[in-house]
Amino acid sequence: MANDDPRHEEAIAQVRDFNRFYTRFLGALNEGLLKSPYSLSESRILYELGTRDRVTASQLSAELGMDPAYLSRLLKKLREAGLVLAAASAEDGRATELSLAPAGRKAFESLDSASHDEISEILAPLGPDGAGTLVGAMQRIRAALDPSATDNPPYVIRPHRIGDIGIIISRQGALYAQEYGWDGTFEGFVAEIAGAFAKSHDPKRERCWVAERHAEVVGSVFLVDAGGGTAKLRMLWVEPSTRGLGIGGRLVEECIRFARQTGYQRMTLWTNDILVSARRIYEKAGFRLVAEERHHSFGKDLVGQNWEMEL
């Protein structure tokens, strides 16, 4: 299909370049994968048979996306080598079930161990954070190319760490400009609050939680001491691409749980009436609207709201 956008052609070139790099990096073009006598296709067949009891050739062809005739030739070669066994299916005599022979099991275990060690050597120099970034990038590629394989992928809620505050400021500034047309003063507002928190918060009574998915920060919330036994929830944010997964509610729950454990008597928050999704989360969590006031901020005429919750 024709596409006149020059960015499309550039994207094609970049994907092709990455494919060449990755196949070279993994050694996929070598005659034997992982310094073994088996090709990439043969190794994949041994892996699939080694991780299940029995499978038919048609099932294997469908799951691997491999041409049935090509798969048949490979299976014949592996059977002749004494690696694969074939037997009529007990459930359907017309189907042939495949499994590994003892020699095939030994070959599979050798390949599996070699693959594990090779990946370990690749990840070791990256460290835990670098490895997490790499895995997250892989997960995002898979989600983009095959959304059905990653429906509702998991996310984690964790305390913030160094580097998160800058991401929070940047994403909130860009997101609220995009969705509500707020100007740069909002980014300054977020930077002031988040910067003060990073500089001098009391970790025993104040926290920031971050939602992470595919090794990427996709949401956050702050809880700070407002004095007089009151905790203040601030700057709840969730990336649009992850809304609907319950992240916002989970972040608010963390604030409430921590506030109760810490001994606060009440919680409060300030928001604006146009933030409808956030207000629904607050109301569901048990907050109640106590006051409203019109104001002009961030380049817009807004209606600010104060919400409270007794703990």
C-alpha cells in the first residue's frame, strides 16, 4: 500500500536496519545456533517439543508460523537423526503426535542451557536497571506488533527512586498541555512541588509512589504532610495508554493505606472539576467534595475543588 509520508519510508529503513543488527547479534545466520549442529529452525522445533509432552505437526506449524512442507522436511531430518519420535494420536488416528527421543531430550537440554547462559552474559554488563530497560523495550515492541499477546499486561506500584521525579515533571507538563491546553506555568507548578518533595520530604510521613509497566513510568502520586494530622494527596497522574487498568485507583489506595498506618486523622486533596476521571477515583475511594472556587491558572479559567476524607 502506497504511503507518501517520508516518515513511513524512514521507519521502514530503521526496522530493516534493526532486523539486520539483531540477526547478526544473535548469530541467527550461523549454520549452527549456539555453536550446536542445529539450525535456528531445528533448534526452535526441539525447544517446542522439549517444553511440552506431545504436539501434532499441524499444531506446531500453526504455532511457529512455519510452512507445513518445510516443517515436514525438518521433522523428517530430526527423526532420522534419532531426535524426534512420531506416533499415531490416541484421540485421533489421523493425526501424528511428536515428542522427543532420549537423544532429542539431551539435545534440547544442551540448547536450553546454552541459550540461558548466552542471555545471562548479554544482560550482566547492563546491570539490573539496564536489563529492566531492555526487557521493557522488548515488551513494548511485542505489545505494538501483537496486542492480543499482551492484553492487560501487569504493572507494579513501587516507591519512587532517583530519576523518577524528572520523568513525572516532564510527562505531566506535556500531558496536561496536550489534553487540556494548559500552558507552561503548570509544568512549573509541578516542578516546584515535586522538586521540594525530592529535596526535603520526610520518608517516615511522606511518600511518592510510581506505577511502572514494561519498565516505563506510567503514573505517580504524592502524599505529603499538611500539618495538624492531615495528609495531602498531590498530583495523581496516569499515562493515557494505561488508563483502564486500575492504576489510578491503586495509587490512591497506596496513599490511603500509608496515611492510616502513619497515624494521620484525615486526608485532603485539591483538583479541578475538568479532571473527571480523577474525581471519580477520589469519590470511589471515599473522598467527599467540600468546597469549590473559580480561578484562572495555567492559562485557563478553571474551577478548583477541595476534597476531604476522614481516616
